Amino acid sequence: MEDRFEIFVKEILRHEGGYVNDPDDWGGETKFGISKRRYPDLDIKNLTMDKAIQIYYLDFYVSMHLDKFIESDLLALHVFDMGVNSGRGVAVRLLQELLNNIKVDGVLGPVTNQALGYSMVTTNMVQAYIAKRIERYYKVSLLRNNNKFLKGWINRVYNTRLP
């Protein structure tokens, strides 16, 4: 696995705890941030950290093309973290919403990457993305019993950093 991923996954695991099964958590049973809702055939209670790291690498880091795109490590880390916490498509769509004249489709590819490169010249994209994350969490906090998670989500955003 890549050095960049190794740094990122340590940060993700710092945010994600052990086993929880909160009835208000839409993801349901969760361990190391891996949820039963996203992985219904996985034995969440007995999930190992090594297996969770493998899932993060293949299903998030590589699947989101973070191994190929987004030169800024801190921005890539925030996109990765948002993908883990809210879904890969949501994470990329939030990024795309910050860019001009591109299709918001949830796919991080060459077009998004090129538009991002242009935007990085004039905009602090990390701060803009952080603001989008918080805006999203506020919206989600209004649904079901999610308000109890809002403070933790916002703390997560502000504490997502590189070593």
C-alpha cells in the first residue's frame, strides 16, 4: 500500500472507534467505521483492523481514485474522510459543487481533477471543502435523530489533519 494511504488510514482510524450498534445510527452496526448497512454480508462484530484497512484501501482510496487524483494531501484526506463518513459519491459531489462548469456526478476523474487544478490557483480548496462538509452535516443533522451526532461530526472535520 502507498505511503500516502498509510498516513490517511491512520487519521481515519483515529476518528473511528471500535464496535458500536447505536439504534440512531443509519449505518447500523459499525466497527472501525465499517458499517453493516454498507457491508451487509460482513461480520461486523468480528471485523479485524487489517480487514478494515483493506476495505478502506480498495473500496475508498482506490475506488475514489485518490491514488491518482488530487495533488493536495490535505484535501485528498478530507475527501477520503468524508467518503468514509458519508459515502464516496457524497464526498466527491461536495468537491465538484465547488468547481466551475463541471458535471456533479460523484465521480472523481480527469475532468474533475483538471477543474480542481484550476481552482486551486485562486481558492483555498481545503477551507472551501471543510465548509461544504460542515454544511452537509448540518443538513443531515436535521433528519431522524442525527442531531446528537452533529458535534462529533464537526469535531471530526476540524480535527482531520496530516501529521
